[in-house]
Amino acid sequence: MSDNLSVLGKARAAYQPKLPSALQNGALKVAVHRGAATESVSDQEKIKSLFPGTYGAPVASFTSACGCSCTSESKPLRVGVVLSGGQAPGGHNVIAGIFDGIQSMSPDSALFGFLGGPSGLENGKYIQIDAKLMDAYRNTGGFDIIQSGRTKLETTAQFDSCIKVANELKLDAIIIIGGDDSNTNAAVLGEYFQAKGASCIVCGCPKTIDGDLKNEYVETSFGFDTAVKTYSELIGNIMRDANSAQKYWHFIKLMGRSASHIGLEAALQTHPNICLISEEVKDKQMKLSQVIKHVADIVAERAENGKNFGVALIPEGLLEFIPDVGVLIAELSEAIAHHETEVEGLSTAAKVEKICSWISAESAAVLNSLPAGIQAQLMLDRDSHGNVQVSLIETEKLIIEMVSKELKSRANFKGKFAALNHFFGYEGRCAAPSNFDADYCYSLGYAASVLANNKMNGYMSSIRNLTKGIENWSAGGVPITMMMNIERRHGADKPVIQKALVELDGAPFKYFAAHRDTWAKTESYTYPGPIQYWGPSEVCDATNFTIMLERGAM
Ligand code: FBP
């Protein structure tokens, strides 16, 4: 065991994650039950034509095999694993689940970790993960065992390199641990492998702290639980400070590229005075000026009651959901994709001038109305999947600046508005996994080893019934094409896994909406405190409000 481990780290390393009953007797003793053929969520014909080999595969469920007739033959399995995209607590436990799953098939099984994300697979940069290395990372946060990366595998040359690497290593399967974009990559790669007659299959595991990779079969993405619990602890600490000093407003931006699940869950855990939900802003077609007025109204009402302090939560993806700003961002992405070289190296002012000639007059007006700092941040390069790098946009500062201006313009505002800004993102992405994430991730990895053993190409590992206690968790696999639709990315139509946004008629949002007016006026703050690993089960093994409310478990 590494000397670098803290006292807690050493004790935590000994934790044995739990498995659903279907997986408890080893990966060989699993019976696979296949359901009916499936369809993608929309754009069926287009997606079918793009995935002729893997489209329509059935949903699969696993049970513990009753006897020899259901039990696969024991043979060593050779598996490669990739950590893709942003870090999420529990990634190491997914790898541990895969490792233990293939070891349960044969001690001669081998696990290779591709270094630095998908580029490690493309370039054949890998390490073999043995028992000693694996043991040093069990139940730890981070992706540092093999690191992660955001390279998008999209060209035929890249796919051919991957096949070459898979052949050289004689791999039976590649497991890509990632979010919606990375699992889309897994499906595309699996389809290509199949078309080329490669014997290696590709499957995925649902990761992202953002919580937006979910549907009927994927109840939550791993890492969400731990990340939000970590942020909620910090928010609770700030609330106590705000309520003690009673002189600052704290504006806290929370990570989550697009959907507001993190902000909503943090609100349910801590009861802030304000929490903006991007999906609601979009639904109500609120302009930036209306969002600012809404925030200023709450600040003003509290000030009238002598409360010149409070806590506001801002979702990272907010700007894209404000209709006029969203259109601007989409047009900017398209313009940048088509004129990349023409704006390279220009100053912000020169870039704005050039770009304004390629976008609509309305968007040009919105762009010109923003402070220069935000303009520059909006025009930064997109990531390899064509997304705006929203974590680099300082929305919390923009809101403070504009609310301050709005309050100054109100003759009847007699309060004080001293605001501090915070951004919680990286503070939670690599936290040591909660018991829930430790168990969930280990189970996802173990189930992925069953997918690999059964040559289930283009599937995502799926663990369900998550609010019912681990003894009732069910394991299986879902065809990735089933979750896809067509979206505009990088100036082109692409098949991608449909993002799950906050549903305004869903139970988590309804609960929030029913309480937020009281939370706005009062200090109903709750202080969740740090994640606990030992103690009463209701403290240590609890999941989160989102999944409990969504599944009718509270
Ligand atoms: P994934 O979708 O890859 O899981 O990443 C999510 C995320 O943590 C977002 O919340 C955030 O916007 C983004 O990554 C930041 O990524 P980076 O650190 O690479 O800029």
C-alpha cells in the first residue's frame, strides 16, 4: 500500500464494495436474458443507417446462473479500459470492478489501461493493470491511475489505429468509461470494429458528475452523488458564514456543462435563497435582463427586511439556456467552426467585429451588450466535441455585475449589496467516492466485464433499482444506439446520446419550486457536512434527493 495514503485513505482502501446479487457469484455465473429489439429515442431511420450492425440490439438483464447450462466456459479475457472526459468520483472503482470481474473468469485474464483518454487507445499508449496497482487505487477519487482526456475518435484513420492496437494486444473488449459524448464514441467505434470484422467489441460505462446521462435504464451517471455531496458540504459551510457575518451575498456557480441537475440537487440539500435552474429560464423564455431582475428582486426584498446577505446558486450552463444568449452561442460556435483560422490571434475587439459580420444582427447586438471579459470567454475555442467550455465563462461575476447595476438604478433600494463569487467544480470531481458511488461504480465495472465476456458490442453497463438497497439492485446492459438522437455539433448533424435535462414536471424540480419562496425570504439553510463512510446507514449509505424523488422513494 502506498505511503502517500492518509490515515482515512488507508482505512478506506480496505472497504469491499458491494455487488448486486446477480454478480455476487463471479462473472462466469451470470445468465444473460435478452429482451425485444430496440429503437433509438428519435431519428430512428437516420441512426439505423449509421449503425447498421449494432442498431436494434435488445436490452439485456443479468441473473445469477442456476447451474452449468447457464455458465460460460472459463477462459482468460483481455480487456482494455479508457477513462474519457471530465473526472468523476468512482472511476477507479469501475476499473476495480472490471479487474475483479475478469479475474473471476480466469487468473490469466489481463486488463490494459490506455493512458490519457481515447488518445491512449489511438496511439497504443497503455499500461497493464495488475493486482498491486489496482489495490493502490480502490475506493479512491480521481482518474489518475491512467488519466483521462477529451480526444474525440472520429476519423477512419483514428478508428483503424484503434483496431491495430486492439489486434496487437489481442483484446476481447474495450470498455470506455465516459459521458454522453464518450459513450457515443464507444458506439461509433464498436460499429466500425464490427463492420471491419474485428473480434474485439466496444462497450461503455455511464460517467459524469453532471448527472445528465440518464434514462429509464441508466438511473444516474456515476460521480454525481459524490460531487454534489461535496459541493453541498461547501455550500452549507458558506451559508453558516453568511448567516454569521450577515454582510455578504455569495454567488456560487456550480459545475454542470448543460443541465442544472447539480444546482438543483445542491439546492435540495442546502436550501439557498436563490437557485437558478437553466431549464426553467429557457422554458419561460426569460431574457438575460429578466433573469437579472428576478435575482435583484429577491436581494431587494431581503434588504427591506434588514437582510443584506444571502446565498445564490448559479448553474454553469445558464447562459446557453437564456434564449437570446443561447442563440448567440450557437451562432458563435457555427461561425468559429467555419472561420477558425481567420480569427486566430486577433484581439477580443477585433474578433467581435469580424464575428459580428457572420452572425445575425440580433446576436451581434447581444454580443456587443456584454462586458469584454465575457465576450472573450464566449469566443474561446470549443472542445473536441464542439461544446462551449462553459466552466471558463464567469457567469457568476456577470450576474453580480449586472444585479449591482440594476439595484443602483432602483431609487427605492436602500440596502447594501456586497457580493462574493465562488465556482465549485474541480473541488468535487475527484473526491473520494461516497459509499453509494463506490458500490455503484464497482458494480458497473463488474457488469461491464460480463458484457465483454458475452461479446455484447455497443452496449452500456447498467445497474438499476438504485433506491431499493443493493440486495435489490439489478444488473444488465443497454444498447447505446437506443439512447441516441441527431444533434447539430461543430456545424454538422451528428448522432449523439440524448442529454437528460432537468424536467420541470419532475418530482425534484416540483419539490424545489414548492419551497423556494420560503427559502428566499428565510435562512432555512441546512448544513449537510462531509461525506461519511462509517456510521449509521441512513448517514453513510443514503443516495441523493434527485434519484430518491425521481424514483418515488421519498
Ligand atoms: P464530462 O461531461 O466529460 O463528464 O465532464 C463534465 C464536466 O465536469 C462539466 O461539468 C464541466 O463543464 C466540464 O467537465 C469541464 O471540463 P474541463 O475541465 O475539461 O474543462
